Amino acid sequence: MTVVRPENVHQARLMRRLRDDGPRSRAELGDAVALSRSKLAAEIDRLVDRGLLDTDGYADSRGGRRSAIVRVGRRIRFAGIDIGATSVDVALTDGELHVLSHRAAPVDVRDGPDAVIARALAVLGELRDEDDAPLAGAGVGVPGPVSFADGVPVSPPIMPGWNRFPVRDTFAAALGCPVLVDNDVNIMALGEKHAGVARSVDDFLFVKIGTGIGCGIVVRGEVYRGVNGCAGDIGHMSVDEHGPVCACGNIGCLEAFFGGAALRTQALTAARTGRSAVLARRLAEAGDLSAVDVTHAASAGDGVAVAMIREGGQRLGHALAGLVSFVNPGLVVIGGGVASIGHALLAEIRGAVYRTSLPLATGNLPITLSELGGRAGVVGAVRLASDHLYRAA
């Protein structure tokens, strides 16, 4: 596997600047990275020769000769793969991380790594059918704890058969490029930092409410993973020692009370016992229920569904309040499939956090919904891959 990367810290800074800010003239780059004109010219020429940068015409004159515009190489490609419990999202981007194509497909993560990875590769293959540019890197997110250094999931509660499976190495062998693997919540947090509501915030929390619940912690602009990669796994914090058994085997985890899987269980119970006529009708029509059905029932004024959302939002808010007091973030972003419930859920979370966190921590703390929605994961995954490429070899 041959990968072309910047040779030194100056080239790496140039690549990151052009990725984040777009095409710039040589003069503008010189001002931004504080290099002498001769040193800047030498580094840019080396990057152009190696295909990492392209020239792109000339800028307006600033009083002398017109300065050439340079940009990230047009044939650089990254892949982002966000594996969820019930779907896989795949995106192909250019070197500036503009999404060229994006596709989602249903999967069941319980089918095991071979089947799910094969499906993800097939979707990526479809996106690349009309694009012959080689991949420079790929980022992958999975819905469970990940040893980031090893690129493997570790005892993921909702992923039977995935424990210690070589996800990174399997994708790398198939794609012929470097691959990085992280928890799906962390890559969603990276996506929000790169292109979402957290663009101007260096310290924030990203809370994903999907089939399960997790929290990405960003400190000084970088994802905080902890010693072994499991920082932010708030879904398996115990919130009631007398609560239901969680998928992880423990009692009373937050995830056992709220999240897509918990809402489905509660909705089925409400429908089958006759407590909710709206959910009972939906169950009779579809044969099953999901968190989306709870959202629709609540919108229709169903009191049981409204109570599920209210109670779940309050439980999550109370758990999040402790984290807010501990981390003191500048922003909290709520995302994931269940976040589509919208402002009714957001109001409950806000209320619980603002009531129970330290006043100093919440005095100027926005709590908002994700701007990127379902694309946060793939955008963060390609950011992860590009951070790896755009660094000195």
C-alpha cells in the first residue's frame, strides 16, 4: 500500500489550510503559514509534483505580479462509512471534503461483520463506478466501543460477532488505502465540528440518540477518547439500580430506558396492552413498531407517546447534567435518529440540564439539534481519514 503524504510539518500545514479554507493564492498562503516566499514556493512545488496540490489560475494582483492559486489535488478522494445498527451510510468526497456522492442502505449489524462489511463495500463500489480516482483514505464508524489504536470493536453490546474483529484491516485490504475506525458517536462529533453547528466551538458534547445512546466529547477541538477509547459511553451509565436489564447485561442503564430500542419495547407494550390506541392501530397495520411511530403518535396527540418522550428526555437530561458540570462544554449538540423527534424532546433535555447542572456551567450553554442530521457520521469519518493523510509522514 503506497500512500503519498506531506513530507514535513510545513507541507502538512499547507494541506490542512487548503482543505479547511479552500483554494488560496500563494501570497495568501504565505501570510497564513508564516513561511518565507522561497520556502513556500519550494514546498508548494513539491506538493504539486506529488499530486497533493494543483494549480488553479491566478489571483488578482496585489500590486505586483499576479500570484498563482493553489488547491488540494483534484484527484484526491476519501470514503466515509458510518455503520449503524440498522443501516450503513457511505459517502465519497474530494480532498476538500466536499461530498461528491452519498448513499444509505439497510443492514442489520447483528448479521455480523462479514455480511455488513460486504454490504458497505458494495455501496461504496456503486459510488465509485464513475470515478476512477484512487482512494487516499477511509474513515469508518461503528456503533460500539472501539480500540482506536487497534481499529477493532471491543465487546460491543448490540454487535454480536464483532468483538475484536479486524474492521480496520479488513477495509484496508479491500480498499488499498489507510483506514481509521472509531466509535460512531465520535465521528459524528467530528462531522459537527467540521461542517455543522459546532464549527466555531472547540469544547462541546455531541449526544447521539439512536438505537442506543452515546456521547462524543470534544476538547480543544480534538475528540477525547480516554485511555482505551470508551470515553463518553453514557448509554451504559446506571440511572436506576432497580431498572430493566440492558443489552450490555447490566441493570438500569440509561440506554435501557431511552433510545430507539427502548422506545420500540415501550411502544409495543403500550400497543399490546391497549394503553395507546394510536400505537395499537399502527402495530396492526405494520406488524411492528419503532421510535418513528412513537414520534408520529406523539404528534397526533397520543398521551402515552408524549409521556414516553417526556420521561426519556428527562432521564437523558439528568444524566447529561452531570457531564455538563464535569466537562463544562461551550455547546451540547443532540443528534441521531431519535433526535428527529425534534423540539419536544429537546425541551425536556434542556429543562433537566438547566435545572440540575451547576449554574456556572449552564449560564451561557446552548443545547441544540444537529445541523447535519444523518450525514454527520460520514462527514466526520472523512475528516478523520483526511486528518491522517494531511499530517507529516
